[in-house]
Amino acid sequence: MIIKTLIKKQMLCVLMACLLAACASQVAPVNGKRLPDQKDGSSLGHLMKSDIDRLADVEMRENTLSLRLLMTKLYKRNPAELKKSTSGTVDEMVGWVFEGDHKWNFEMLNGVKETDAIYLAFKPDYKGDRVLAFVAGLQTMMIKARGGKTEFFLTDSVDPQSVYNSARNVEIAAWKLSNTRDEAGKLYFQTNEMNGKEQNLSFEREIGRMAGRIDLYALTLSEKSQRGLTRFTQGVATALFLPI
């Protein structure tokens, strides 16, 4: 029993090391800025965190950084959406969305959050900022799956199934982003570029990284809590978002 416990702890350490290394090598700063790095490990706050809490902090922080990057790219590829929200720059809009004092309640979205906001981004009759709806939906969906938190401590409890479901929802959202069209057959979002033989699939790669980080956290959380995950097999083209 003791040996099995030690093996589990070693596996967790290895998984955390892999995640940290992957995040450091794959995710570039957005507009020359990164979200704040983790605080000193000797700080009082970190004394109240387990290894799994620190893993959760890293996963949430890096996926938020990925969403900032996606939002920046989406606005640059779809400038008409930016004009629906502001006359300012892309950087100003992205900074306000992720750092503003709005608690993720946006008047343009009528207070809609999570998967409802993602659905809104693809509704034919929606006249608002679809980029805002898509990104705000993903971010609030990930937060809800983690019990409404963005920082984690020993006293927190997170349902691994909700986290796992959020990874599947990210995959479904990615498919919608690249494939859903309006009544005229036009994509709602311009994303990946395909010029002759050259393809720029940066959107798909970034969202794939997000889903991978979430899966790693869900599997680690499931192992620690000894709660099995219910895995779903469904095609993203016809799939509905999973409950969180």
C-alpha cells in the first residue's frame, strides 16, 4: 500500500513537470506580456496548496493565456467583430475582457455565460460581437468546471468529471469555430488560412493545447480522488456541449 502511494506521488510529480515544461516551450507572450508567474513557493499562500492545487493553478493560468492569444488572433482575422464592441485597438479590448472589473457579465451578451455564450456566437440572428461571445463562453465554462475558482487551495474540491467534460466542450467549440456557417454558406469566423499548399492551423493547435492541459489535469485529479471518469464517444459535428 505504501509503495503504491509513493508511485502515485511520483507520477503526479512527473505529470506536473511535463505540463510546466510544455507550457514554457509552447505558449508565447501575448502582446509582449505574460500573465503573472506563480508566486514564490515559500509564500504563505503556497503553504496552503498541495501539488494538485499548484497543477490546477498552472493549468488555469496557461489556458487563460491561450484564450487571450486566441482572442487577439480572432479579432485580427475578424475586425468587423471588434468594431461591434469598441473603436479601440485589439490590445485594449483583450486587456479589458481579461482584466476589467466586469465579473464576466457583458451587456452585449445579455449576461449569458459558459456554453450558452458559445452557442450565441453561432446564432444566425445574433448581431453582437461573436468573438467576445466565443471567448467569454469558453473562459466562464472552464471556471465553472473548476467550481467557480481560478486559484486553488487545500480546502477546495474540484469534480474531475466536470473538468474532463470541459475538455470535450473545448473540442466541440473548436470544431464549430472552423466549420459552422451562416445561411449564405459563409463561415462565422475567419480562422485558419489555406493559401495553395500552405496551411496556417495556429487556431487549431492552440485550442488543442488547451484541451490537452485540461485532460492532464482531469486525469490527475481523478487519480488523486480515486473517482473514475465517464468517457464520451460522439462526433463533434453533431455533439451537444456536455454538462458542467
